[in-house]
Amino acid sequence: MGAVKPIEYADAPAAVRAVFDDIKATRKVDDVNNFWKHLANDPATLRRTWESIKEVMAPGALDPLTKEMIYLAVSVSNGCGYCIASHTAAARKAGMTDAMFGEVMAVTGMANETNRLANGYRVPVDPAFER
Amino acid sequence: MGAVKPIEYADAPAAVRAVFDDIKATRKVDDVNNFWKHLANDPATLRRTWESIKEVMAPGALDPLTKEMIYLAVSVSNGCGYCIASHTAAARKAGMTDAMFGEVMAVTGMANETNRLANGYRVPVDPAFER
Amino acid sequence: MGAVKPIEYADAPAAVRAVFDDIKATRKVDDVNNFWKHLANDPATLRRTWESIKEVMAPGALDPLTKEMIYLAVSVSNGCGYCIASHTAAARKAGMTDAMFGEVMAVTGMANETNRLANGYRVPVDPAFER
Amino acid sequence: MGAVKPIEYADAPAAVRAVFDDIKATRKVDDVNNFWKHLANDPATLRRTWESIKEVMAPGALDPLTKEMIYLAVSVSNGCGYCIASHTAAARKAGMTDAMFGEVMAVTGMANETNRLANGYRVPVDPAFER
Amino acid sequence: MGAVKPIEYADAPAAVRAVFDDIKATRKVDDVNNFWKHLANDPATLRRTWESIKEVMAPGALDPLTKEMIYLAVSVSNGCGYCIASHTAAARKAGMTDAMFGEVMAVTGMANETNRLANGYRVPVDPAFER
Amino acid sequence: MGAVKPIEYADAPAAVRAVFDDIKATRKVDDVNNFWKHLANDPATLRRTWESIKEVMAPGALDPLTKEMIYLAVSVSNGCGYCIASHTAAARKAGMTDAMFGEVMAVTGMANETNRLANGYRVPVDPAFER
């Protein structure tokens, strides 16, 4: 009861189709992935999220591969199953090798460990790190 | 009551001094930061954590700057105040510019947003992303 | 090995049946959902959790729909699959429309994004917000 | 080292001033709070975040008070100190009474408890809640 | 604006005093700690939370020290500063030694690391662990 | 696309087999569980993680059952499905009874609830708990 259904291009209103078209053109893919088909139930959120993602993930001071690996690390840390699957694929497409994947996981794991050690030992921030 | 006190080099047993010496030599710093001084209360955890960090953060398929930015992104996502401060400093030292910092934050923010949209809309993993 | 099995009404001891009866009467449902059948393995936790939920979710300064939407937002933020499914259904039953669902998701997503931006930029609390 | 400094209106470039002006006009406040002054270090993120917040928090199917209480509940659940302080103030301004605050906290607390009980008991989703 | 103020015994209504008296008698302390003084702003939540805590933390199949260490581990994992401080003190009072504290931290850290490795490698549950 | 495949003993390089052999000997099991077969894709992370786990989970100031219950509580709190399944089994093997399981869940649930109440009420640390 109440679960949201995906909206396919053929059934989508014009505002949704426009976003789908832009995703497909920007990413050079034939169809959008399930995330967008579900967000399409709320066209305003679909458009806002896509425009934000497009802006944030565009090449800038960081290259797309680095951005995708950061996205993956955060998704792994948060335990979002869908996001781990989709951003592993996206990072692979952007050039992440098996060795890089292993290192992203290793860093993400260590950060999660030492975050808790710092919490538990109640470590005060060193003056050198303060504002 | 019960809060752990930092252990300074002068007061540290030999096993702790050996780790402190290795941290200082590896990182080319005059003193270790508060995190290590607190972990020194448990020499086994101090040694194990340092050896793991040294191995994980060494240059490999990913360069040290990329690793530090991933570490920072995870720490920000987890809300660990000490870790955000120390890894912002570490990433800066490894070459993170103001523009890079801004992009790490932007990607981390977006990942946290879309992780929840994927959760809430209960998006099934696309067959293309499946194992 | 070790996974907990649900306990059905027919097999339940009197203490569990009493809670099941109260849930069914309070919610006007024919059977309790899986959450309660699993908690029934620990009758004290079953009773305590139900009594707390009944008290917390009763109409008060906030109406039941608002409470269910807050419950859903927290469950989405935490990524609890069962809870997202059950509280989406509960919120729908309490009157959540498609448009409301979309807005709950949008607010939950934005809060998760800006929570991390505030963490990462280490924003100090404005004096006006302090105690 | 490396902590971001807030940017005041007087020192801000035109693109930042334009956002600050819109925040002040929309919210009818004399100055923006620290969150925006810190984001101003990255004008693109400042603009994008403000435009998203403005769109998401505008009255719609849900009223501003309900949205602020959801924002607060998520921030409390995530443990973001700055966000808890700022969104408690925002919700108060939108009409949250002491009794409402107490109920938001009670629901947020219970949701966090039952989310973990559902995780730990590995409760399968009821067919009635499935898509 | 809006931050909750602690309520001292002398200023508390009878319903709050009754809970404070029970906490002091149960724990053999002269005064309740800040957590309870803040919850006192919502007497129903104060009472419900105390009764639940009293029931859950009483000796049972697990002794009080084990329960306090689990409470501490969860609080460290969640990064709740107040809870880390108060439950470190409570665990110390229940008999946690320095060596035990170190091991609680070590286990908590490792669990947080391997939780993310399991997420990131998308490890399927072994049939032997399935229900 | 991109999902990691498990590596079986028969197909594993010598460095991986050595770790698998040590896991099997230490735990007195015929085969390693899926977690290790997936980590085997990164032999350095496999070895480092196993050596850390072996050291951290060995009997010390805390017995193995207590450590497994803490591991389980953290995994439940984080919502790691694989880890909940595997550490429930491990704790059962170490002697966790049904009653103990129920109490671990109850404490984990309460800790998650009161962590958020402490966050939301912005409770300051009592001087008695300060360093």
C-alpha cells in the first residue's frame, strides 16, 4: 500500500519528459535509471534534483571520477543499497578500476572506524586545527 | 568522571613511543595530534590503528589527496567534529584548494540528499546495476 | 541460524495476546503486522514498545497524520526498510496524499543535505539560536 | 588550519549579495544566519542550496510549520548541532509550541528506537505494505 | 531562541518530582543528571522514558555492566556527545575498567569499519545465517 | 555492472588462501563466510581486516560473548543487514540465549531513543561527567 510506481517516458507529462531528455543527452544513455522514474512522481523534485546533480557532478576543481568515488563512499557509509549499486556502476563508467574500488572501500571503512574512536575517546580538537 | 586523558611522549611507555616516532617520521611532523595521544591509553589499539591508517592512506591506485578528500567526506557525513577538523587540515596539507573543498562538500551534501530520496521512494535496483 | 520467528496469535501466550488484542482494537485492524509478531518473542519489550507507541502517537498537540509523517521522515533518514514501508502505509491511512508524500521526501532530502553542509563548513551556532 | 570563515554582506561579491538579499526579503530578517555566511565561500553552492530550500520549504501540500518540524526531527536524528539549534528557532517562529516540541522529540525518539528493533529482529515487510 | 531550560527539583511539579525521587532512590544519587532535568519539560516523556530505562537496564539475562557497555557502544557509534559522557560515567560506576573501556572502543570501531565493507562489497547473506 | 564477485578457496591466490586457512583454523569452521570471500578481491584489505578482527575479538578484559553482543548492537544501530545476520549467528555460537538477544535489542533500541532526546533537548554535559 502506498509504494510509489515508476513512471516510464511514454506515460510521462511534458515536464518530466524534458528532464528525462536532458538526463539522456547529458549522460549519453538510452533510458534513465529507476531513481529518476520514481522521482518523476513529483516533477518539481525531479527537476530540482536533476539540476542540482548536473551542476554538482560536472567537471570542476575535481574530475568526474573523483566526484563519483566520493559519492560512492558516502553512499556506502550511509548504507543506501540502491545508491551503492548505481554509483558503483557510475564510478566504473567514469574509470574506477578494481584497485581503485578496493581503496575507496578501505578508506571508507577506516574513516568509519576512526570516527568512532575519536567520538568514544572524546578527543578535543587540536588548536592547530581550530578556526 | 572517566574521561580519557592524553598521554604525552615524555610520559609514554616504549611501545607507545615507538608508534609516536613512526607517525612523526612518516608524516614529517614534530608532534602527534590529540587523536593518537588519546588512543595511547590502549597501546594495542594505538598500534593497530596507526598501522592500518598508514597502509590504507599510502599512495596506491589513488593518490593521497583523493584519499584525504574521501576521508573528509565520510567524516562530514557522519558528523564527527574532531575528524572533520583534522581531515580538513590533512586534505589542505595534501593540496586541497578552496574550490576542491567546496566541491567535496557539494558532492557530500547531494549524496546525503539522494540517498534518502532513494530510500523513501523505495527504488528497486536496476537490473543493469545488479551483480 | 538464530533469526527470530514471528509468533502468531494462535500460538501466543496470554501476555502477548493481551497486547495483540489492544493493538487490534486501538488500530481497528484484523491482525497485527510483522513487527509486533517478531517482538512477541520478548513479551516485556512487546508490551513496553506498544504502550510507548500508543502514548506517543495518540492525538495531542500534533495530529496523527503529522506524527506519522515525522515518523516516516526519520525512518527514511535512517534507511530502515521495514519502517519506511510500514510508516508509508500508516501515513497514507492517516490521510497523507501523493503531494504530501512528495513534500515529506523533499524536506527529508534537503535536511540531510544541509545537515552535512553545516557539519563540513563547521558553522558556529548563531548567538540568537543559543540557549 | 583550513576552517572556513564567514563572509559578511559588506565583503561579499555581487552574486553572494544577491542571494543574501533574497534570503532577507523572503524571510523578513535583517541579516542572514551563519549557515549562509559560511556557504558564501562557494557562491554556486550558496545559490543552489538557497533556491532548493526556498522551493522545498514554501507552503504547498504541507504548511511551513509541519515542514519545519520534519526538518527538526531529521536534524535531531542525525545529531547536527547547528541544524538542531537553527531549526528549533525556525519552527518556533513558524508557531511550534512547547507541547508540539515535546511531541516532535517523542516521535523522533520512538522512531529511532523502533527502527533498530525492526533491524535487529530482521522483520520482513508485510505483503500489505509491499509495492 | 527556543532552547529548553532544565527544571530543578525545587521548581518541579508533583509529577516530575515523583520521577526524580524514583531516579534518585533507584540509582542512589543525590540529584538527577541534566538529561532528566531537560526532559522534565515534558512530564509524559520524562515518566515514559524513565520507566522504560528502569525496566530495560535492570539486571536480567545480562548484568548491568554489560548493558551499560552496549549503551556506550551505541552512543559512540551514533556520535551523541552527551550520551557518551554520561554512559562512560555510568559504565565506570558499574565496574568498567580502563582495559574494558579500551576493548569496547576497539569493538565499536571495528564493527563500524566492517559494516561499511559489507555494505560496499554488497555481500549477500550466507544461507547458514538466513532465517 | 561492477559488483564484486566472491572468490572461492580453489580459485584464490596464495596470499588469500593463507588468510582463509587462518580464519578456518581460528574459528574451527570448514569454510569462510561470504564477507571474507568478497574482501578477497583486495588481498591487502582481507589480511588487514582479518588480523584486526582476530586481535580485537580475542578474549581479553571482555569475553567473546560480550564482544559479539556489542558488535551486534552496533550493526543493528547502523542497519547493516549482512552484519546483523552474521553477528547474530556469531553471538548465538558464543552463547547468546534468546533472553540475552532480547535484552541486547532492548538496550540498543533505548540507546537510540535517548541519544536523540539528548540531541533534541540540547542537554549540556554535567560537570561530573566532564574531563
